[in-house]
Amino acid sequence: MRDGSSYYGPFLPATLARKTLNLVNRAFQLRTCDIEIDGKLPRPCLEYHLKRCLGPCVKGLCTQEEYQEAARDVKILLEGRNKELAGDLQKRMWQFSENHNYELAAKYRDLRNTVLALGDQQKMATIADRDVDILGFYRENQWLALQLFTMREGRIVGRREFFWEDLPEGDAFDASEFLGEVLAQYYSTDYVPLEIHVPCDFEDRAVLEKVLTERRGRRVKILDPKRGQKRDLVHLVETNAKVAFEQRFRVLKPDSEKVLGEMQELLELSYFPERIESFDISNISGSENVAGIVVFENGKPARAAYRRFIIKTVDGANDFASMNEAVLRRYKRSVAEEKPLPQLIFIDGGKGQLSAAAAAMRELDLEQIMLVGLVKPPKRHNEISHLLIHGRENEPIPFDRNSLAFRLILQIREETHKTAIEFHRKRREKRDFTSELSEIPGVGEKRKMKLLRKFGSIERIAKSTAEELSPFVGPKTASEIAGHFDRQRKMAKTV
């Protein structure tokens, strides 16, 4: 324009304009003031400290080239060239990542994601009011990332990410079967929209539509769009899934030596923590008391070395005594069989669990191995509030939540918790399975185990017909089992 300024717009709806301006201030940090920029101010204003301005007014805070680069990026964004900008940001991200400058690489990664997300919102804003969930996934080898966009009344109101790390590889992986299982499991507990858009068809789609329609009370459609705007949206979600995949499994994963070196420094270890083991206890009011143990070697999970223990000597909910038994059994056997010992052990819990583990290590004369407690904040079991080192329990270890070392610690903790919880759940299901079938005449231990191996759960047996059960328990007992569950269903309807 004649005044030397550039003008962009219109942005519809108005909320999109406000979001775009906020993005420019927050992500690209261009100044909003109109003071003369000569680099002579003694200190920056509050906007700089809030990370909403690069501070070109103070010499040394940013170079002229850095500010001009940010201004060019904003112009490309406002011109609607989101993909072009995202591509440029990705190149910078990889450049800094290859030079091991992970902080700047992370900055450009986040900028790229923000630019892509804004493009998503611009597309979504043009769609009529709908109550829709849109799914897409991206897979390589045994890894898969799935994204779910939640659209309500024409607006994206939520986005969820799910990851799998141990799927079958090659032809053993069936995408349609996987998708059907994911949908059935997810919508068994979550809100059911009127439309679900998926990237491919699957065998039981009509059956699932019927089930979800009954749950919602209105017709639910599961669509596999092949063209048009709906297909574009599915493709958009698939693109986001690929971005999430890159972040989770490939992008910005520095070498393990750097991460473990950072952990060594954080915990003031005198040796490199090449092998790390971690313990967690799981039970409900003391029932089906189990321990999960995971092993990380050179910063990577060594799943073949994971172990799960049934706690044998503890009655009731006593996590301290249970932790003592798990640690004692683990390393008593390791010493006896001359198996490798860890350089570092994480204990899921506070002072009590840490002291119980230390008592076990003292009994085995293994006190030289460092024990670190992962302490959770109250009622927030998926987080870590602080670290405790045995022998220094009154000195909580401060940490940077964005550091590479803490991210690895959090990953180890999540893996340990998952291992313990899954084993506890299996034990509980087996117990419920056994007690339920014990009520049926003619079902002994051998037949219970046969049914368990074949059908896997009490729910599947309950849904099976006498003909389906007969090959495993005989016609008479199969009839008894089918009749038992049929009577249960009739009683439930009566109630």
C-alpha cells in the first residue's frame, strides 16, 4: 500500500482473525509497539519477558536477520501459504537437529505444528454445522500414530493422539481389523457423534453402526469417504497423524549418550547409567497384588528383560512390604544366576517405598546401586512432582520438565506403570473368570483353562453359543454354560 504497510484479510469468522493475531504475537514474536528501533534502549519491555516480542529495541537480544526472518514468515502465513511456510520451518528444524541444537530445533518443530494447525482451522471454519469425529493414522513397521479430530457444531473442539509401538509388521498387520477394534473400544465409553469419518472400510462397520445407533438413540453413520470435502478432511487428519508420528518416534530424538549423560549430571552419579531398572506395585485394596519391573538399556526399553511378579508374602494393601519383596526377589535371583545388575533403579513412590527397597538392597549387600524415588503429586498419578535419592530423602532433586533426562525418566515411569497395571488387570480378569465359571456344573479347572485360552475373556464366553463352546467342553457342559449366561441376560432385562 502507499503507506508502506501490508494489509491482509478478510478473516472469517472473526474468531479466526483474533486467533491469527494471537499466533503472530505468541509464536513469531513480532513487536506490537511503534517506537523507533535503534537498539539503544537499556532494557526490553514486559512483552519480551512474556515471550511475545523478540526485543529488537535492545542490542544483543536478536539480530536484524532473525527479526527479518520472523517478519517474512508472518507475511507468508497471512498470505495463506501455510504449506510453504511449514516446509521452510521443517527444513530449519532438521538443520538444527542435525547440528545437535535441539532447543532451536524444538522451537521450529512447534512453529511448524502451529502453522499446520492454523491451516486446519481455516479449512474447518468453512464446513457446515456437524457433529462429527474424524480419524486418521500413519504407520511404519510396528509403530503407529492415530489422530482423532472432534468437531461439534462445525467447530474443532478437541484433538486426541494415540500411539502403538508393538503392532505386527508387514502382512501380519490388517489395517481394517485394527481400525474396527479401535473404534469399538473407543466408543464403548466415549461420546458417540452422529458421523464418524474413517480412512478405510472395515468388516464389521454395519454391526458397529447399529450398536452405536442404539447407544446414541439416533442414526449414527460411519463413513469411508472417497472424494470431496470429507475425504480432504480425513487426509488432513492423516497428515497430522504423520506429524505426530515423526515427533513421537523419529524427530528430535538425540543420541542416548547425550540423554544419559544429562541424567548422570542431574542425579550426580559417578558412573554412566547404561542399564536402568524400574519398579511399580499395583493392587486394588490389596487384592491381586503384583509388581511390574521394566529395564532400559542405553536409553531404550529392553522388553525381553521385563518381569512381572505376583506378590506372595504380603496380605492386604501394603505397598511398602510389597516393594520390599519385589526388589528382594528380583536381585536375589540376579545375583544367584550372575545376571547383569543395573547402575540405577527407579522406585515408583515416595520415602516409604524407597526405604523398603533400600532394606532389600541392604540385605543383598547391593547398597552401592543408587535408588531414586519418583514421587507423584496428590491425585495426579500420571505426573512426577519431584525425585528423591535414597540417603538424601530430605533434599528433593529439582529438574527441568523440558529436559531430555526428565523426558526419559517420565517414559520409564509410564512404561513401568503400564506393565504393572496390565498384569494386575489380567490377574483380576482371570480371578473373575474363574469365580464366574465355578458356579456352572461340570466346569472344572481344566475346562476353565481351555476356555480361557480359546476365548480370552468371560465376555466372549458369555456371548458364545452352545455350538461354539461344544468343541472345548463337550455338548452337555456347553449347553450348561450357554444356558447359565442366557438366564443372566434375562434376569438383567427383568430388573
